[in-house]
Amino acid sequence: MDTRHRIGILTAALVWLATTGFFFALSQPASAIPPFARKYKTSCMTCHVAPPKLNAFGRAFKNMGYRMPEGDEELVKQEKVPLGAPAWKRVWPKGIWPADIPGGTMLGFTLESSYTINRSAEANNEFDGIEEIGLLLGGTVGESFSFFGDVDLFEEGKPGGIGRLFFQYNNPSHLINVRLGQFEPRAVPFSNHLRLIRQTNYLSNVFPTIPAGNFFGFSPNQRGVELWGGREGPGGKGGLLWAVGVVNGEFGGAAEALEESEALEELIEELEEHAEEVGGEFDVNSGKDVYLQASYKIGGLGVFGSGSETTGQQTNNWRDDSLTLGGYLYRGTAGAFLDTPLGELFDNNGNRFIRAGVTFDWWFKDLNLFGGFQINNDDLKDGREFNVGITTIEANYVTPWPWVQPAVRFEAVNPDFDSGFNRTTISTTLLLRANVILGLEGSFSRSGAPLLPPFDDQFKAQVRFIF
């Protein structure tokens, strides 16, 4: 198959992809971690608007290395196991600095079950049974170290794998912290793990550049190391957060959903074969991907929780009148099939790509409005260049009945090599209990070309138990 023929097929497939019903399959594990609720004997709603979406206190708790802002010791209800007497601190470095480990369970579990309606599928309505069983773990070690993870024990009838699993060091000054392992980079425009509309992934996080053969995506996760830190603003309000990281680079969530596509199966298999030759899953070169991110919060609770009230408050604790402005830049290298005088050749370093954008996050009373604009640029060595602009706007609202939370998201994708499209997703989250959540979502796409099966508008209902 020559390059022009491949590009023709892949460009046509882009419109097929543009209907994007398949993104419903790209859900991620929840971030509500029961071990922390047990550790402090507090409700999940202390840190969450609705699991997994965090409120301002929950974001400060996360930034503190999974510790309570404004002092942690008096709030811990589970007795810790000391690893050495505190007096050893006074003789360090001539002795070993003491530490502690959690005295209770560090584990939690999630169960998920879904029902999907898709008019274009052979079975246009389907129960998934128990779609996923997830293991959640998290805890702290001493004053500065922490760990966090989610593992899919069972997913869609098959054994799962590691979603996130990382260790973290939090410096007492908060200026420079370190995260190592498999994690979601802070450069991601919108977190895959903390979204209220959780069954439909953000297009800015997963949309691939198919004509370039680049299936990179911010979702699901990356393996590498990240330095990050911050400082609170004047009067302990808002503040600055920043991050830089070096990661391997991974296939995005779209690749798995498209592997059975007749037009794209061959391309994805070839890319995977080249990756296997160098012992990787996507990164087919020795170069690593790098990124940087920064945001500044104006007003509201300090980014590390200065002035936060005691835990257990659940009345209007999602309110945090503030505005956060941010920006990010991700630079990576991917393999590509290049058009050369000798014919089509695969080059491990054939595509230098960039994902860059700006974001805003506005909280006012019971309304949270956020969004951003992202540029995807793929620059191939043979002179071809592909650009995509992606606009995202989302609104979440906490009703007078806080267990009912509607949301709506609008996304527009505008490539310079084919027709653009947009997608609207409407969602309602029902907290049947603090840890029993029913999500109802409908997604509707509009494209400049006819919608082709099986990627069509979808409706999905999902129930989650977190314990």
C-alpha cells in the first residue's frame, strides 16, 4: 500500500472517527479513595463534589501529598505503625530517619456496571454485567512520602492492568515535589480521572492524528518522572502551581477502540510491531517526551489549603468562588511512515509533534464553568504537516438537591486536512448514596460527512459502588 493510498484511507477514516461514539468506551477508574475516608473517618464528600470530581479542599488534599491541609496529625483516626522512635531525627545523619506506615487497610474497591444504547451496533442495546472491578490504594509514609494507585482487576470480561501507580515526595516548602511511576501528567488539559462526565472522554485528551499515524493521547496514563510545586497567593488565597516532566509516551485511548476498524487495523498493527521490536508499547525511539504546565488561581481556597475549615463539613463545601487560568506544552517524538525516493519507509523519529493549549476554570456559587483551546501539531520529516484545533466548554451545576448534579459539555474539532465536527454531551450524576453513584449520559455528534456505523450517537447508564 503506497503512502497516498494510505493517506486517502486514513483521511476518510478520520471522518468515520469524527462521530466519536467510541469514546464512550474510554472510561477511567474512579479517584475517590476509600482508604483516605477510613484513615480520617470522614465522608467522601469532604473532598468531592461528586466522586470522582474534587472540590477545592480535595484538590488541596491532593496537592499536600494526600494529607489534610493545616495540620494532619490530630485528624488521623487510624493508629499508625511507627518505624523507629522520633528521637532518631535528632541524631540524623548518624542514624536512620524514622517513618511510619498506615495502621489500617490501604485498599478500596470499585464495581461498575453499564447499559449502552447504540443504534448502529449489531446489538443496539446491551448490558455489560459487571464491567469493571477495580482495586484502589493510597497512603502516606512519614511526613513527606506518599503513594497512590488504581489497578483494574477485571475489565470487560478480561484481566485488567495497572492504571496509575506512583510514589511521591512532597517537600515541606511545596516548591519542589517529585512524582515517579505511572501517572497522569499535570500537563493534561482536563483530568481523565476527576471528571464528572466520566463515561465520555475529552477529545482534547485522546484525539489522534490519523493521517500522520499518530495515536498519542493524554489518556490513559504515562510512565516517567515529574517535578512540580507551587506557592499560595496573597492572604493564603489561590496561588501558583507548576510542573515539568519526562515520560515515555504512550498510545492514546483511541488506539484500543480503533484496533478492530477495517481501515485502521493494519496501520495500528504495524505501529505495534515496530514498538515491540524496541521493547515498548508506543515509544519506538530513545528520545523521551517532555512537557511543562503552569496555572494560577485567583481567589478561593489556597492551592495548599491555607485557612481551610475542619473536615466533615458537607454543606455547600463545593463552593469556591475563584478563577484559575492555565497553560501547557507537550513535545513528543513518534514513529511515522514517510514518503521517500526509495518508497514508503518507517522512521522511528519521523514525527515531532506538539500538544499545547490554554485552560480556564471558574467557580461561582453552585456553578463550575471550565474549558480551553488546544492545538495539535504533527510535523513529519517528509515535509507533511497536520494541525488540529480543539475547543472544549463544560458546565457542571450542583442543584438545591446536591445529590443531583447535571452537566453539559461541548467540543469542536477543526483539522486543517478534513471536515470538522462537534460533539455535545449531556449528563446527570445521581448520588444514590455517598458511595453509590448512577450516571446517565447522552452524546450527539455532528459532522460534515455522513455518520458511518458503528460510531454513532449513544446513550449510556452506569452505576458505580465504591467501598
